[in-house]
Amino acid sequence: MSRKIDFITLGCAKNLVDSEYLLKQLELANFQCYHNPTTTHGDIAIVNTCGFILDAQQESIQTILQLGELKKRNKLNRLYVMGCLSERFKADLQAEIPEVDAFFGKFNYMDIVAELLSEPFSVNPAFACQRTLTNGKFSAYIKIAEGCDRTCSYCAIPLMVGKYKSRPQEEIIQEMHWLVSQGVKEFNVVAQDICYYGLDLYHEQRLPYLVEQMAQIEGVQWLRLHYAYPTNFPIALLDVMAKYDNICKYLDIPFQHCSDNVLQLMRRHISAQEQNDLIHLIRQKVPNICLRTTLLVGHPGEAEEDFLQLLAWVKEMKFEHLGVFTYCEEQGTFSQQNYKDSIPQTEKERRKERIMEAQETISLQYMQTFVVKRVKILVEKKEKKYYLCRTEFDSPEVDCEVMIESEKKLQIGDFYEAKINDCEPFVLYGTI
């Protein structure tokens, strides 16, 4: 059997972290791994799947089927599937795609190593916090928890990954120290809900304390926070964010909606006024903060007046970054079992487009505030004549880019000061 593995990761950053843990263990077992390859290298393939929404599920299934065809044509010897889709629909997938040698879920994926070695395997504690970084040596995601205890009507995450489970703080800090020793400078904190951190393990919200400990690690230059649930938000976190310069003035906080009617239908356990008060408090306590939010349109019961209220709210709040999903009925969720998905998809798309049109204007106004200013940038890669970079206000892959022209060679993964000369709604242009 070849010891070369093509490893494909689909879905979110939390999935990517799982892949990086497994890649490290496979490499320690003397397998040669190729992450998200453009060509086939070996006769083993592993797919880490996403099961969050229909589009992601379809992408995962299509990828598995394509690899299954290679296996039918004897161009692939073994095929393994892991991740959220496998956790949620394992029995169905086994029946429908027999070409897959074995399915592993969200929590037993390390058993793939034992399967490949044909012998018992357990992770050596000395390497437990180590990962194979796939996005360069300078940036990494840090997953502080898995699962979710929230009961949002539309979300299938709790059905896939279960109850909230915080990682011990000591384990997280140990991993960050190791990553710094590998050259990582930027840390992006992720969990399904970072605000819940510690409630299950320490019986209190420990996020402010954890983030402060993270910020004090020598070598951590950027620390960015993702997926903060607005209900019961830990206000003490804002003081920590304002205190430390290496904590990016950035917060990803998905509000989903602003209508009390829809928020109640969504089971968000927060009112429109409470959301507004929280936004104003965040901006007061952390000046110049960049807020990213996510909205959901077309939820069952969202009337036209609810949508118009949402559109007006977006224009009023002027979120620096914003994304929109259209409601998709997910099997087993509260909304699927209790509501009728009666809003046509064309209407959902219309609502999404109207909000994104408004956001493009807001984004352009925001980007114009950077013109002629000097900003700290992180260089990610070079494409043709431009270096593609980010500011502290931009998360990898989802937010804006800074495109830099420079006669001198810039080092990938290093920080520089740039002067911004021009902008578009989602791009800044500058020079060193």
C-alpha cells in the first residue's frame, strides 16, 4: 500500500483544526500527506466533510462520489470519510456510497490512523497539542470548544456535535505556546459559541480570563475572536479587548435578525433592544472596533415588514463586515418540525440581495475611511504583481483584502506598515 494520502478538508475553520490534528498524527506514522491537492498523489484519500447546510452537504457528497468513481476505476485504493456529515448521516452514507471503506464521525477520526496501520493506535501525549499547519506557518485557528447548548430553531449543529464541551484552559495555552514556537503570529479563536466557554467545565463564563491569558503569551501578535453569541454576552471581555494591543479590534458576532417577531421564532432568547444596547456598548468600550455579523433571511414567519425592519437596521448599524444566508430547512431542527417553510426561494434570494446591496454601500464608506492612512498589514501571499494582505480588521478568507504593490520583496507571513491609496467596497489598495 502506498503511504501517500490525499486529504481534503471541507467546511469551516473548526473542521480545518481537526484535519490538522489528524494530519500531524499521520505524518508521525510516516504517511506523506497532501492537503487539498490539485492532482492525485497516492492511492489513499480522506475527506473531512461538512454537514451544516444543504449546499455544504451537497459539496461533501459530490466530493465523496468523485473519489468513489476513482476507486471504481482502480485509481484509488482506499477512501475514508470523517467529519460532520459522516457524524450526522453515517447510516445513510454507508448504504448509498459503498465505495467508502469506512466512515468516521466528528470525534473518533483518530481511529483512521489505526485503520491505516492495521494495529491499535493512541495519540502520544507529547504530541497531543501539535498540528500540521495548512495555511502557512504564520496563522492558525484555535478551537476552544466543541458543540453547542443553544436551541436556535434553524440550526442542526447540536444534532451533529452534541452538547457544549470546553477545552481545558491549560491545554489551549499549551497548544498556543507550541504554535508560537513554530512561527505562528496570528491566532483566530473559534468555537460554535465562544461566549459559552467555561460554563460546562468551570461553571462560569471564562472567556474574558482565557483571552487575557492568550494575549499575555509572548509572540502572539494578533488575536482575533470569532462567533460570539449575543445572548448573555460576557461584558468583561470588552475591557480585556480594550486593554491589550495584540487583541484585534474585531469581533464576529452573528445577530441573525433584528425583528422581535423573528428573533422569538428563531429562539434566540434576546430582544431587538437588547441587541442594540449590546452593539452600542461594544463600540463604546472598544473604540474603532470592527464588527462582523451574519444574518438569516427567509426564516418561517419572517413577514415583509420584518424584512424591511432588518434592512433599515443594517443601514442604521453599519456593520463593518456582514454576510447573509437564506433559510434552508434542516432535518431534525425545531423549525423543520414545527414551522412551514412557506417563503419561496426566489423571495429569500431577493431579500438577501437587497441586504447585500445595502451592505456594499456601507462597506465602501467604511473602506474610504482607510484612504491616506497608514495601517499594519500581514502579508499572506503574492499573486501576479500584488501582495495580498490583511489588516487586524479582516479575518482570513471571509473579509476584505489589502492589495499591495511593492518594488522590494516582501516576506510572506511578516507584518509591514502600508499607506492606503485607494479602495473598492471590499478591497484596499496601498504601498509599503
